Amino acid sequence: MNGFWETAKREISRIKSSRFMLVMIFVLPIFFSFIIWWTFSAGTVKDLPVAVLDLDNSDISRGITRAIDSTPSADIKYRVESYNQGYDLIKSGQAYAFIVFPQHFKKDLNRNNQPKIVFYYNNQTILIGGILSKDIQSAVITSMKAVDAQIRMKKGLPKDAVMQKVNLIRVDERVKSNPYMNYAYFLAFAAIAHIFQIFAVLFSVWTLGIEFKDGTTKEWLKTANDSIFNAVFGKLCVYLIIFTALILFTYFCYIVLYGSPFNGNIIFCILSTMLFILSYQLVGMMFVAITSNLRLSMSCGAFYTAMGLTFAGMTFPAMSMPAIGRFYSVLLPIRPYVNLIIDQAMKGFPIQYDLIYIYWITATGLLGLSTIGLLKKHACDEELWYQI
Amino acid sequence: MVSNIIKICKDELKLIFTDAGCLLVMVGAIFMYSIFYMMPFSNQATRDVPIGVIDNDRSAISREFIRDLDATEYVKIKNDFTDINEAKQEYYKNKIQAFIVIPKDFERDIKRGKPSFVSTYSDSAFMIIYKQVATAVATLATEFGAKIEVGTLMKKGVPKDKAIKLVMPFDFVQNPLYNPIGSYQNYIYPMVLIMLLQQTMIIGACMIGSTIREKLRGVRYREKDGSVKFYKLNSVTPYSNNPVEIVLGKAFAYSGLYYIYAMIYFLIFPSFVVYDMTYNIFPMVLILIPYLLSCAFFGQGLVYFCSKREVSFFILVSSSVPLIFLPGFVWPKEAIPAFLNFVSKFIPFEPAADGLIKINQMGASFSQVQKDFWILVGLCVIYFICACAAVKKMQSETTQNIEDM
């Protein structure tokens, strides 16, 4: 055990001696997590600029326009005179959508000619386009039902019966987890996990690989009483504690200060977070063990972690990826971890349903650990020093 | 002056292709990442989300409703449960993403013209999945209600097309522009390509710069033949001591190389990767010039903070995710705090992504993205000065070392 503590002490004094390293470890992950939160801090999308081309200009078209304007996501900011003006506003990013009421809209309505309202929206921005299209559609359908009711009432039907008839099937939505549709809640856990997995791998690679680059592996092993386990875990435990503490601190801020939901088991989440970081560190170790070259294993680590968020299946569901994508995502502990933390924090699942994710994360860690013998062999080989 | 710049530029290109680390980042990563990134989204969109259904009515109409729901592209009905606990078990096991409850007396109420409630139990932790379920049920509820109304009217002897017009007094036509099928690939992939250009160039440029800094301080490197050599450089480049010449020479090398990559990304890739491109060439080639140059200056400027060869990795790999949200295509600019919007303008990727996506995917003309162009030109000036400062710092370290000796 002595070698373990000596290695840990050696690592701590190395970190302390470099102000730059301190900033990288303690400030950067928190800073990037903060930037992500700040970007999405509004939580929901409100008052996106929309243009309207009203060629009818009747009380009905104005009424529908008002109904659209009063939806939370849309704001009728521009009234344009032609199609081209509308397109230009969308192309230049000033408006996200534009709505066209045809000429004689009201007249056609009264003649029962079923006139068309046309809605153009920018779907390059899928999320924004989707929100606008959903909200505006429901506003328009509600107005349509009101117009329908008016027409029927003119024919002498009682008002209540009319309203019932036009709303025959209603949807009672019981939304769990994130009922406010808050995007910051939605992305927070996955994005934070993404940032930290990068630091877990890169620092593991850095701290082990630098011994090769500086030609100090023998000195390092000597400090650890020639035990590779002491040597590796003495180093990694320092970063394990720091990063677990930092990631939990970030979650804490999200949950307590920002009000992100948390319905799970705290101890279980803390332990699985630790396991998550450790498992990534061991994968980092594997890169160094195989390449015994700092720069090359940095590149491997960067490649391995850079697409973590994508493959976590948060933004684009893993089930919709092609088989090869799903297979690759199995190799990344972030996928089971994000599922686990979302199940726990937002859905409040019972623990037993998430144990499978623990096995999954552990398996990846063990894969990394299995190369520790190779690392020892390479660490004793002076021929591998000073490589760039 | 010009001949020095050309010499430095040539030397730099040679360096990129002989330093294994740079080669991997500035050539390998450019292709590896871009090809790898085609993979996750190649199915374009999420379809057929598995859901469960609890039919408490078991009537002809409820069965028809379920059939219609299953027929939508959004969801797929996987199980038919008898009670809610059974459905919850499957939900916990992640076998179904949501479930729908059809009430008893669904058919009777509808036939009497009384509204009936269909309950959806969904969870919005995964927003895209939630949206598919919500859209499917909401759209179907409206359509189904209308269908029944039309049927009732037809029974009363109203002709079908007139009945439809009576139930739906006007039509609402949705026209999604630029990415009509709502493909995730079209949405994310172009942005990833633009970001790859910036991130790999900055890592590479910074790596080259900090390697020189290491060598100026004196460092041991192992040669290809296995022997260890002690390097101690006396100047940043043998061709010139003028920071302006050094910075320009290197910047032309990086941005020239990357100009070729950009052409491959935007002109050749779209023909074999499924992503839309307008081939709006003139504004694209124009805006790429200040974009790539500002990245080249930025990377050289960052050397100021990176004294070790590998350090730039940390900053650039972890900054990609926060950066991708800022140009306003993932999350609208209107919802991003104003200060963040302002600061993000100083990162070349932001104005470049704004301009290039409008040009390449939305067909904007140069005048519609002029603002982005001029911001990038401004960034070139700012980061050119930073890059010169970084070279000055490196030169001052050299002289310090000489005095030490």
C-alpha cells in the first residue's frame, strides 16, 4: 500500500506545481458544463419570429393570425407583401416561418370551397421547425374548429353540442420526467457526462503517457514499489476523486440551483458515477498500454470520446442508428451511464432495472484493465522513452 | 518578404506530412471523423417508436383507432396490455417508450357524439422519442374525429367531398423548407464538417507551435532509427525572424491545405453521403477564405498558452460540444443569452457555421450572409495580432535560454 500512497503523493505534487494543470483540471470541465447550461438556460423556446402574408385581410384571417401570435413559441414579427419577402426573411435567418392566407379566403370559406392556408417553415433547424409546426398547427386547428362551430351555429345547432362534435376525440397527455419540456433538463446530464468522460480519458492518458515521453517510467515504478497496480491506481485515484467530486458538484448545481428534477437513489447514482469515471480512465490506460506513446494515445482518446454525446443516444435515439452505430455505442460507457442517470434522476426507476447498465460499464472498465500487464512490460522498456 | 513567406509555407507543409502527430490530426482526423460521423444518423430520422396500448373498450372503433395509430410512421404498437402495471413493467425494462389507454365506452360515447379521452402515458426525458409519440396521437385524434364526423354526415346523405369540406372548412398545408424530410443527418452533419475544419486545424497548428516551443527550451526526442537526440533550436524558423512573415507563411500553408478539404467536404461528399447541398459555389468559396485564415491565426495564437505539444487536445476536444449549440441551428439564437451570442462571434466557427449553412443548405446569396463574412474578416485581424504575439513570446523564450547558457 505504501507504494500506492507514494505514487498518489507524487502525482498531487506534480499537479500542484503547474498552475496550468490546475486550471485544466478544476476550471475547464466546470466552465464547459456551465456554458452548456447557460446556452439552454431559457429552458423552452419562446416568441420565435414568424412572418405572415395575408392576401385576404379579413376578420377571419386576422383572427387566425392573432391565434398564432398568442401561442408561446411564435411571434408574428413581420407582415410581408410578397412570397419573395417571406422567403428572404427565412433565408437570412430573421424569421423561422411564414404563413400565407390566400386571396378570397373568407369568401371561399363561406362558399364552402375549402381554401388553403399554407405554412412554410425552416426545417434545417429540426428542433425549432418542429416546435413551431406543432404549436402553429394546433393553434390553426383550434381556430378551424371555432370557424366550424360558427358555421354550424348559423345552421341553428346549439353551441354546446357543436363544440362537442368538433372535438370528438381528445388527448389526455400524462407526461412524466420532464413535463415542462425544458431543454436544459433534457440535455444537462448527458452533456455533463460527455464533458467529463473526455477529461477522464485524456487525463488518464496524459498522466500515464507523460512518463513515457519524459522517460521517467522507471522512476515512477520505483515510487510504486515496482507494483504496476500501485503505480496505475495511485495516479488514477487522484483524478478519480477530483472528477467524481466535480461532476457531482455540477449535478448538484443543476438540481438544487436550477431545479432540474431528481427522483432517484442518491447513493446508487454516486457509486455509478464513480464507476463511470473509473471505467473511462481504464480505457485511457489501455491506449497508453498499447501504444506506449503519449501523443498517439491522446489522439486515440480524443477520437474515442469526441463523439460520446452523439452515441449516448440522447439527441438522436440509439435505436434509430444502423447496426454498426449501435455496436460502436456499446463500447462507450457513456451510453449505459446516461440511460442509468436519466432513469434515476428523471424517471425515478427502481434500481433493479438499472443494474444491467452497471454490468455494462464494468465490462468496459475490465476490458481496459486487462491490458495492465502490457503497460508494465512497456514501462520497463527504455527503448520506448522520448517518443513523440 | 514574399519569398520568405513562400519558403516558410513550403516548410510548414513538409512538416505536416512528416510529423506523425500532425499527420494524424490534420490529414487523418479530417477523413476519419467525417466518415465515421456519417454512421449514426444514416437512418435519417426516428421512426416506429415502440409503444404499448391498453384497450379497455375492445370495440370495432377502438380497434380501428389502434390500427390507424400503428400505421403512422411515428410509432409501432408492440404490446397489447390488459392492465397498467403490466405496461409499466415493460416500460421499466425499456421495451416500450410510452403507452396509450383507450377508455371504456369509447365507442358508445363517440356514437352519441360525446367527447372521449384517450390517455397517453409518455415520458419526455428523451425529447425526440416523446415528440414522435405526441405527434402521432394528436394528429390521429384530430383525423380520426374528422373521419367519424364525415361518416356521420355521409349516413345523413351528404356526398363525401362535401362532407369533408363541412368538417374541415379550410385546409392547412405545411411546407417544410430546406430539410423536408426532417433528416437528422442534414441537420447535424454539415455543422460537424464545418466544426471539424476548425478544431483539427487549431489542434494541428497549436501542436506544431508548441513542439517548436519544446524544442526552443531543449528536449529529447527519439528518432525514427531508435536513437535519442537532444533538440535545442535557436529560432522559430531558419528563414525569417519577422513575426509577420512567420505567421503569414504558416497560415497560408494551413488554410491552403484546408481549402482543399473544404472543397472535398462540400463538393464531393454530398454526392455520396446523404446530405443536401445547394452547390451555391460563389458565396461558399468567398466565405471560406476568411474562415480558414482566422482559424489558422487562432491556432497559432493559442500556442501562447500551450507550452506542451499535447495540451491543445484538452481544450479543443472538450469545447466541441458547447460550441456546436451556439450558431443557433440546434437552439435558437433568440433563446441564447445575449452575452453568449456576442462572445460566440469571436470564435470563427460560429459566424462560419451561420453563413455556410445558410449558403450550402438554404441557398442564401452572398448579400444575405455578408455580416458573417465581415465578422470573419474582423476575426482574421484580431487573431493575426494574437499569432504575432505568440511568435514574439517564443522568440523571447529563445533569447532567455541563450542568456541562461
